[in-house]
Amino acid sequence: MFYFTPYLFTGLLQAIFASKKKDVDHKLHFKREFVDFGLDFGYFALDWAQYDGKEENDGPLILMLSGLTASKIEPYIINFTSHLC
């Protein structure tokens, strides 16, 4: 069950706190791959998370949809990914 902290009682305060928290793992890097669907259908990008010095993982594939305005450099994406890798 989820319990919010007393000082982060609204979604806006939680978003502000998450954007200011900078505990980034510097060993985590992303490799971008573009998938092209031809002239009429465009393309999209896949970002694969990798640690320095670690071979490719044979574990499960986890799909994270960050929304329209977020990207791989958002702190919540990096923190969540570093806990999964």
C-alpha cells in the first residue's frame, strides 16, 4: 500500500521534489536505437539502459512509457531504471 509523506501531500509537491532530487548513477548509460517504418509511417526511438562494464542482460524486458514531454534524462526515469538494472 502506498503512503505519502506528510510534507509531500499533493502530486505537484511530489513532482517538484522528484525533479530537484539528483541522485544519478553515473555508471548508467543509454544506447539509442531508431526503428524506421518507411516513408509514410515515420520512426521511433528505443533507449536501452546499460551499466559500464556489464555485459548485456538476458533478463526480462521492461517497457517504460515516459509520456510526451519526458525523456531518458528525467530524474525519475534514471532513478527507476538504475534500480531495475
